[in-house]
Amino acid sequence: MTTPGSALVLFSGGQDSTACLAWALDRFDHVETIGFDYGQRHRVELDCRDAIRDGIANSFPHWGKKLGRDHTLPLGALKSISDTALTGESEIRFQSNGLPNTFVPGRNLLFFTFAAAIAYRRGIKHLVGGMCETDYSGYPDCRDDTLKSLQVTLSLGMDNRTVIHTPLMWIDKAATWRLTEELGGPALVELIRTETHSCYLGDRRRLHPWGYGCGTCPACALRAEGWRKYRAG
Ligand code: ZN
């Protein structure tokens, strides 16, 4: 069920965006990736990206042939509008909605807009992102309606049909692992378990059954719970 055409995947190096990369490689003729460097604490996530891309190309040669170039965009301005910068507070802490105070409101709107501009230049119609309403109801810019609306805006604003795909929108973390297994079998599950990064604190000192992380931040808790549920079947 290959869809003709090219896709650009918002690829952070985390579990969700890597599952989306596999999903896109399974579906499209040609797939490129884009990552944003905005001075995030968990920059380690960005550093995982090359290892994941190499791992995919080596373990899945049929996908490796379709995997095109990687784009990394510096978005340092985002750091200057995070709460830690605006309040002069340097400590990372978690708000009542589970998001770290380094989170920038509307971040995904910016990411997709930059991605669409690059896609325009590259002749790419499809944008793919790992946003999910099931686990991230606290992020208004992850909502399905937000992204459907943005798809219309980008298509009009660039006078060029853009399609935003969010294959994880309605599934939970356990189902994301199951999707991973369907797409690439145990090899892809293992690659994502050991090479991707989700922890808000950027901790990669200890490998847990579900992957690396501090084990206590909301991102680690979510990832651990999804893995437990997936393994329990
Ligand atoms: Zn963590």
C-alpha cells in the first residue's frame, strides 16, 4: 500500500517520531527527516537521530533506499520565549499539565510551518508528525483539529497542497509499540527501545526495560507505562 510521493517527517529522535519515520518509510516512495535544535535540555534526543537513521538504513535496506536527506534547523529563538527565560528561573520543573516549563506554547505550529517551507522547496507534499491526543491532551497544538486547520492554512498560504499525517493521533503508547512491531518486527522494537530518547531531563545513564531515561519525569513515566502495557499484551 505504498502511496506515491515524498514525505518529510518531523523527527526528534524520540519514540513517537521514530515510529512515524518507520510508518512513512513503509508507505511513501521517498522520505526525508527534519529536526529542530532550539537549545532544549534534552538535546541528547537530537544526538540520537543519526544513530536511529543509520540503524534503520542498516537493518531495513528496503527502507534505507527510500531514506533521503536529513534537515536540522536551528531555532534558538524558541529558548528565549520559554518560561525559564521569561521568568528568569533556570530550574526545569513540571507544570500541572505535566509539561516542563521549558515547553514553548504553539511549538508544533512553528515546527510544521518551517517543515512546510522546506517541503515546498523540496517538492514534498506529505508532512508526518507523532502528535497524539490520547497521551498528550495537555498539548493544544497536538490536537487533531489544530493540525487539520493548520493543513488548510499551509495549503492556502503556500498555494500548494500539503497533507499532514499523524499516524499516532488516536492510539496510546502501548499501541505505538504494537504498530512498531507490525512495521519492522522485533528488530525495530529493539532499535526504538535502545536508540530513541524521551526523557525530559536528557538522562541516558541507565537502560531500563523500556529504554533510557531518569525514570521519574512525566515522559519517562508515560514511556514506561506504555511499555509495560505492551509487554502485558
Ligand atoms: Zn525522564
